[in-house]
Amino acid sequence: MKTIYIARHGEAVPIGQGGVYHDFDRFLTETGSAAVSAQAKGFHQLENRLQACFSSPLLRTQQTAEILCKPTNTQIQSLDALGASPDFDKVLSTIFASEAERILLVTHQPFVEHLLSGLLTADHNLSSQFDTGTMACLQMHQLSPDPYGELIWFLPAAVMAQVQSF
């Protein structure tokens, strides 16, 4: 049984600021980086055995993944299907093919909601408030033929940052 963590990247600079003119090049703001760093401490109070991380190739998600994976030295693999041209079936096949049992996926809005919904119910119509820095933990009961999972927790970045103090 696989445990899947889904994270939306931290706050990033808008296009047109900081010399950024393409969505691919948006980087985390100082506030976003600090929030993800605090979130990472909380995440690793809940999960210290992360085995794999797949991230969108866009800069802000790569930066978020690096911060979240640093405490466990988990290797980050870039996955186009989590990026600018999202593909649920490719993400699902990547999870299925991975030998890892504890996997972090870092992606963007609106695909992050589509991904959460599809993994939980094999339906893509579940609505959620997946703000920047929000994370979810799913226990997957099956991946094939149709994914079916259970939502273990769903926490915004500010709450994740407080987990360390519990």
C-alpha cells in the first residue's frame, strides 16, 4: 500500500516582477521560501521516511521539492506530467511503476486538485481549497484499474508549520 503526499508549490513571484517573463521561470518569493521551510519541519514530524519525490520541472515546484526533501535527502525526479502539460494517467503510471512506498508529488493549481480528486475517487470532480503550500496525505488502497485512496490529512502551509510544536 502506497502513501502519497501531494504538495502545491509555495508562493512565487508573479510574471512581470523580478525579471520573470515566463511562467516556467517563476521562483519562490522570500516569504514563500520561508513558509515552505517552516512547512518542511512540520512535514518531517509527520513523515521522516520519504522514499521518492516527483516534481513538476517548473522552477517554483523544484525549489519547493528541494526544501521539502532536504531533511531526508530524498532524490527529486522531474516529471513533465506534473508541470505545464499535466497528465493524470502518466502520473498514475509513474506512481504505479515506482518501487517506493512513500512518495511526494509537487505540482501546481489547478492540476493539484485534479490529481487529489483522481487519486481518491478515480473521478476528477472533487473540489478542494489547495492554496499555495497546502499538502495532503493519501493512503492508496489501489492504483489499478481505477485508483482508490483515503485522505489521511489535508493541511495548509501555516498549519504544517505548527506541527513541529505539537
